[in-house]
Amino acid sequence: MEIQKKIEDIAFGSETMYGETMEVSEPIVMASAAGWYVGKICKGKYGIEPYDRFTDYFVTPEEAFALLKSFRVWGFA
């Protein structure tokens, strides 16, 4: 997993899922073996882990970032 922001620059908030509360990030641009996407990470038991994926995969981080910016314009992120 690769992310486009430094961990210390990412905003985290608490979210509870299935009775477990964890620190979850704001939407950010990340990469996996399949490509770049917009999603969230969490602070898990073993460090930083992927939490959720909101978009399909893109070839470049710039494509994913453009979509992330459009989410923010419309108030979704």
C-alpha cells in the first residue's frame, strides 16, 4: 500500500464498526497492486492498514486525486 500524504499530515477520527472503535483517516489517494484509488486507512493492531476503498482503480495518482478534489467540491469528503 502506498499513500500520497505523510501519515502525520492525515486527519484521523474515531469510527465504530462491529463494536470496535478505531482511528480512521479522511479520504486520501492510495495505491495497491491494482492501481491508484481514493479510500481510507486506519490505525490497526499492526500499524497503518487499508480501511475502505471508494473508487475504481486509476493508472496514475493524478487521476485519483482529481476525483478526490471533486468529492470535496460536492461536500462528500
